[in-house]
Amino acid sequence: MKKTLARGVAAVLLSGIAVVGVSVPAMADPVIVDEPDTSELNNIWTFAPLGVPVFGLIQSVVKAPNGIIPN
């Protein structure tokens, strides 16, 4: 009787069916990661030698008064 019960419990656990909150996690497919696209990292908004896009920041500050007071 104990062998039959143990085999039944083992079969349920190995099949992935939840028994009293215990389940066997499903195996996930492997994730394939591609290289990042770095083709457009040379414009003024992504070039940041000081951690801040300096040239883009300067351009934005220069254009700010024109945005506030239109011509």
C-alpha cells in the first residue's frame, strides 16, 4: 500500500500537477539575445562624455527663449 501511494504521489509531482500547493516548474525555452543596435549613437543627443548629452543640452538651452517667446 505504501509503495503504491508513493508511486502515485511521485507520478503526480513529476507530471507537474499541483498537489497541496507544490508544483514542478515548467522548463522555459532558451532566450536568444541579439546585439544592441548602436548604429545611431553618434548624434548630439546620445554623445554624452560627461554623463549628460552636453551638445544637445546646449542646443536646447539656446532654443528655449524662442520657444517661450515666438517671433
